[in-house]
Amino acid sequence: MSIPEYLASGEKARLIPVAADVSKEGRAASILLATLMSVPTFAREMLGSLEQRVGTRTNLDCFTEIVFKETAAAPKIRPDGLMILDGGRGRSWRCLVEAKIGRAELDNEQLVKYLNLARAHKIDAVLTISNQFVAFANHSPAVIPKNALRGVSLFHWSWMYLLTHAMLILNNEFDHSEQRFILAEMVRYFSHPSVGVSTFDRMNPEWRELNAQIQAGAKLNKSAAMVENSVAAWHQEVRDLCLLLTRKIGRPVQTRLSRAHTDDPAQRVRDDGGLLAERHELNCSLSVPNAAAPIAVVANLARRSLSISMTLAAPRDKSRTSSRVTWLIRQLTKSRPEGLHVRAYWPGRAPPTQAELAQLREDPSAIEADNRAVPSQFEVILVRDLAGKFIGSKTFIEQLEQAVPYFYDQVGQHLRAYVVPPPRLRKEDSGTEPEPPLVEVAERAEVMASEASDETQGTANASSS
């Protein structure tokens, strides 16, 4: 496919790029786009996150080093790539690609220019790629005026998001071995430290000051820069945490968000900023496929502690508290008890009770309340007191990314939601007639079938005479 008429220059994306060594972003974009063209399974997965369906007859063409005719003299207005998806029957979708690598972040002003350029040429979308993280592909780490998004969609991938999904796809079978080889080589390339793909490894620069103010009892303003920046950093870490768990368990882990926060990431920042200012907490909820419950994570800045938990409904067909507790702790027989607690929730206004897992193994009644009710829910909690490690922008991330997988290993993968067993056949009273043996039942069925056949034959003979 030749380059579109509105481009002054550009070339098909190369799997082995010839861009200058100093152009890490151009080389990375070229390898990614060439892999998308070469591996349909990968293209189907990734473009699906951009709300595009890739079918068997869909054709994807990707270009790099593109220069628009009207901006040929402006070296800073040159996107890193262009994707053209041809769905047949005159249907097509086009998307500009802008990539950043290493610690380089998106330039809001430059991105607005690309959005205007896309609108002028009726290009459908702009896709950004960097080491910045977002909850969903239709969210963006950039701050863009709403009028700049008129008529053009804005999407974002993190490099680690791409790498994680490529790793998952490599677990599947391929119809063509060369496609698997190409995808594996792409993963090998982006996994090399020199390329510049990285995880989220530290909180924002104001993190230490924010913790100091909370310890000093200062009143926080939810609109303050340090609060908003800390919340934004937390959101990036939550997404990176999902990708970390995804790679460890081989299944996609997602952030659980309300509809309002999914539709409006800015509202999510405002709401979480209010929670941080009022309760000194940052929290999230992670959804693991087929897990008994979501994983709730709470970072308490006042206590400098992490709390990771899952909440399950207690079995309602068990009438005693000890029976319900025993049902739970039997699922955790292989778990290390250190740091693990069980909290029981009771009906009505009764406050929850709590006990250590080690204590409940010895005495299931240790969690009982003063009332005669039975617990309605159990929460299994891992508590980590980080002390001084909490305020370090890097050590906080390290401790969090160690604690959450540990909790899933010790608790999450073992818990099962309770399923009421099916009813059993009731034992007949001694005075009733016992059920006939199967042989007798078969003989009766044979006699009844024979009688029915004779009766039918007699009716037919009577009709013919």
C-alpha cells in the first residue's frame, strides 16, 4: 500500500528498523507496528482495546517516519506512526501514533497539535504510547482540553501493557510458527533494559512531604497539587499492579471501577483526592478471573500500613458460628498465619469482631460476639506495618508489589465462595413400601409396553373389519 496523499513522506513499518540509534522512540514504534501487521492474534487483542474489530478479511497497514505535507517544515509536528485499518466495503479506520520511551512523558501541547492534525485530515484517533499507566485504553495520562477532542478519539497504551498482553498471547497455540517467533522476538526486544520499557517504580516527588504533613496533623486540601499528584501516581501504580499480577497468574487482572469513574477519569482523581484528604487513605479493588471475591487494597498514610483483604459471604445453611468459621479456616490450611486476620461481620448493628488466623485454628469460637447471632460475612486481611518504608517513594512501591502477590498466593487463590449443596433424597419411613429393584421396574415396563402394543393391534383389526 502506498502512503496516503496527505503525507509528504513515510514508509511501511519495519520489523528491523533502520532509524538512527538515537531515535529509540522511532525504533520502538516501528517494531511494534510491524508486529501488529504480522501477528493477527496480537493485532486483534490490542486493537480491540481501541474499540476496533479485526476480522479475517481486515487488512492493517502501518507507516512510520511520517511527515504531513503542510507541516514538512516543522520538525516537532511529526507523529511516530500511522495505522490504517481497512475493513472492506469502504470501511476504514485511521489512527496517528505518538510514542515516548524511558522516562519521557507525553507533551500536552504537542498532543493537541496532533489531535488538530488528525481532525483536519479526518483521521479517527490518536494513540499515545509511553511508560505512563492508565486504567483503560480510552483514558489518557495527558491533560487535554475537551474541545481538542472534538471529532477525534484519544487512546493510550503503556509499553508494559503491550508487553504483558503479548506474553499472555504467547501462552496460546499459533497456527503459524513464524507468527509466534515474531511476537516472541518483540517481547525479547522490549524486555531488554536498554530499550527503556519500565514498570511504575516510584511515587510522585511530593509523596514524602504529603506523609510528613499527615503525621503532623495538617489539614489537607483535596485540590492541592501534592494530593492530586499522589492520587494520579497511585492510579498508575494500581494499573501496574494489575499487570504484575497478570504476568504472575497468566490471566488478565483488572481494576474494578464504578461506571462514573470509568467514564470520567478526572472525577476518579477528584473523588480519591477527597478520600485521601479526609481519611488519609488510598484504596483500590482488583478483579481476578474466577476468584471468590475482589482483592481490596488500602494504603493508610496515618498508620503507615498496607491492608489487603477479600470478603466472602458466610454459609447460611450452617447454624453455628463455629461451623461457619471452620468452613473458612479449612480453606486456609496451607496459608502462613503471620499477619493474617479474620474479621466477622454480624447482622444488625452488632460491631464486627476480629481474631488472628493462628488463634482461630486453635479455637474457632474465639471470634464469637456477645449476641447469639451467627456471622453473615468474613473478611480475611493481611496487614503490613511499613513504618519508615512507607514514606519512601520507591520503597512504598516495592513493599506494595511484594505484599499483594503474597496475599494472593497465601489467601486469594485458596478461597472459594460457598455453594449450598444440593438436597439429598429423604430416607423412607420404615412403614412404607420399599422401592422395587431395578430389574423388577424393567420387567414391569416391558409388560406394559406389550399390553399397549396388543391393544393398539386390536383396535386396528376392528377398524379394518
